[in-house]
Amino acid sequence: MLDLWLGQVKGKQAVQDGPGLAALLAPDLTQTFLTLNQSLNNTPSLRPASFTSHTRSFFPEYRPFADFLAAFLLLVRDGNLEADDVEGLEATYQLVEDCFRQADKVFAQGDTGWFVPTLRQLTRRLIDLGLRAGRRAGDTKLTKAGEAARMLGRPMGIAASDRSSDSPSKKDALFFLANSTFKVYFAMSNLRLCDTILNNTQNAAVSLDSSYPKSDRVAFTYYRGRLFLYQRRLPQARAALQKAFKLCQVENWGNGRLILIYLIAASLPLGIFPSLSLLQEFDLDDQYSALLAALKLGDFNTVLSELHRHMSWHLKKGNYLLLKEKLEVICWRNLARRTLFVVTKGRPQPPTGPPTLSLHALVTTARIAFSDPSLDVDDVESMCSSLMDQGYIKAYIMHSKRLLVLQKGDAYGFPRIASVNT
């Protein structure tokens, strides 16, 4: 069986059949893997050195590839891909790591674009085992996953520097490697390290087009949006997440929902609200429908109540503090505008002069909206000054009359929220 398998591998490698080779070298419980495992375990006398000498006899002029095959055979024989205990996970992880190190050497050779599908499989298994081993061991630092992510740096650099116009090429692996590294750093909550990935992929990201697999494009754009969101770069975050959401296949409902969760978090502070039908389609109406209705009215008390009702969910997603901080400002802005329309009975523009709003009137509505009877006119004046400084209100304060004098025009001094953050 071993010689038959090696002959098949040699045939696929000779014609540079990447997908065919990857099928023979999948670190998964495929029929090929299971049959090879049974054959190797029926000859337990074979030592690691025996595997190496045997594979080198098939590939005498291609030692890096022969040594990779020897490491893969050890993984097939001794690895337990179904392990769920710490010892089994760590032992199998070590075998996959040894295999990946040899694969890295193959990838560094000449024109090895044909090896990309195999590298992808190994990368996926390496990261999966690293994360599972750390979580099972209760390692909050996810040490092994961190080690795995660092190992991806070298092939990522090779892929990023590839200038070949041939297909397949090494650069085909770039965004999958980047996404795998992102996955680990997000799991570790160490997003500062993500800037290095963006720098390594900066040039290639400009031409992130259909020449790359759609799954890679969706994942990379998603992670980039998440990073912008973490950095509070909301317009950039929304643009990236919106692109990822549009690229995501309709049948991938779970991925679409995940992207949408962060797209909503980036959009709400910009005054861009999802439709109720979209929320219902992705089972997010319970978390957001009542919150959105209150946000439009400037009813911060209800907004806060809705955030608290789903606090554990928002915290798990990492959006709670962002929403609580940003939506309070939006509530003040919307409340001021709503108060203006209420006191003017829907006609904020007087026959002559600019629109005006009494700060005393705003105090009355603010005490209700924020459920805080201690608010006074000085508090409201201070908040209006802050909103003016941030660009949410175009106005000036007439202190002698405690009056907010708003800009003339169709917006009545309240520009679109999205335009404030561009």
C-alpha cells in the first residue's frame, strides 16, 4: 500500500496536479488516510528514519518534498485526528507542526504554486488543533495556536513577494494564510498583532479580485472590517463589512449572520439602520428591533435597557462598549431634533430667521429619555456644545436666552449622521 500511495503521489507531483495531490495528502479522515493508517500500523517496525529513506528513494532529487512525505506518514500512523483529550490533541498537534515545517520548506522552493492546496489543508488542521488543544487545556493565552500563527509568517511572506503571473502561483495562498493568522489573533484577543498582517498583504489587497477564491476574499474583508471596528474607524469598518456581506454566498447563512452582526455595530453609530426584514431574515430582530425604534426617538433609557437585556450576547461579540458609548451620543442628537419638531409642531423653520430650540424644553425631554431627573440646563448646554464640536449639530448657543440657534436649511442644523463621520 505504501509504495502504491507513493507512486500515486509521484505521478500527481510530476504533472503538478495540485488538487489531485492534495486529495492524497489530506490530513483528514478520508478513505486514503484511513487505508494508509491501517497499512502503516500493520508494519510497526518502521521507524521515522525508515520513512525518510523510503520516501527519498522515490524522490532522490527532491529531498524537501521527500522529507515532507516522511513527516506526513508519521502523522498518518501516529496522529489521532479524533482526539478530544489534552494529551491526544497536543501529541497530534506536534505531528502536524512537524509536517507543516517540512511543507514550509517545500513551499519555499522554486515554482511551487501546485503545492498551495496541500499547504491550505495543513494550515487549516494546524490552526484547528492549536486552538482546540489550548481551549481543552484551559490555556487562556492559547500558546500553541500562537505558535502556529507565527509559523505562518514565513510562507505568508513568500506568497506576498511572489511576482509570478502564472496560475497557479504561490500568491494564491496569501489570503488564506492571512485569514488563518487573523483567526488565531482574534481568538487570542490580541488584535495589535493584526497590523503586521495588513502590512504584509497591503499591496496584494489592492487587487483582491475574483482571481482569489471567494471564501478567502470574504474572510479577509471581514477580518479587516473587524479590525477597523476595533480601532473605531467606523466608515472604513462599515465599507469593508458591507463588501464582505455582499460577497458572502446566500447559502452560507451562518457566515452572513456573523458578518451582519459587526456590520450593524459599525453602521448604527453612523446613523445607518438595517431594515426589520433583514434583521428577521438573520434572526437578529430580538437583539435590535426595539433598540432601533428607541434610538430613532433618542430614547436612551430604552436603548440602554435593550443593551442590558442582551448584555452577555453583545459582550461575547465584543460590541457592547462600542454601542453603549456611541449610541448615547446618537440619542442626544436624535432627541434634540425630535424635541425641535415637537415644540414647533412639525414646522421647525420659522417665517424669518433660523430655527431655534429652547434648552429648557430639551431639559424636559432629556430627563424622560435618560430617566435622570437631576439633569439641568447646564448639563444640556454642555451636551449641545459637545454635539456641536463633533459636528452632529450645526448651531450656536445664545447663552443669555438659553437658546440653541440652528443653521438654516432643509436639515434644520442636523446634518446626516453618516456625513459627520466621513
